[in-house]
Amino acid sequence: MDKKLICGTIAAGMLLATSAIGAHSAQSVPAAANLDMTKAIEIALKEVPGTVQETELEQEDGKQVYEIEILTADGQEVEVEIDAQTGAVLEVEADGDDDNDDGDRSAG
């Protein structure tokens, strides 16, 4: 067989394999957040008035979630989790609370 033909065939095969891997990877990436950080902060402050201390956009249980830490007027730190797609408040947790305490509000 001709070396040019063999090299061309191998190169074409590698290109197709790389394209297939890239397409699969793109499908694995979650959709971008519908809600921007500013709107998420606005929602969180309606839920818990105070001063925003920290914000993060994280992947949690297969969905993107904004975690917004707020310092209340009485000095308590509260974390509000907001679904980045829908804007729904998923959880409100005061610093020091364990998961599923009566003080927590969890959706689902």
C-alpha cells in the first residue's frame, strides 16, 4: 500500500475520533445559568435581608446553584442557595445549623 494513503487514512480516523470526543464532552457540560449573579443576590436579599459577604456559582446534585452568604443585622451568617436556572430558593441555612434542622428551609 502507498504510505501517503495509509497516513491520510490514519489522520482522517484521528480527526473523526477527536470530533466525536469533543461532541460528547460538549453534551456533558451543564447549560449556562439563566439567572445572573445580580438577580440571584436580589432574590437572596429578599429572603434574608443583610449584607452579602460571599457569592459562588457551584454544581450541586446535577444543577447549577448560587450560594450567597449574607450577614444579617444581628450578626448572624446565613447561606441562601438559589437554583441558577429557575431562581427558586432551594435552601436557607444559618451558620452553625446542621442540615435538616427546624431552622432550615429546604425545597424537595
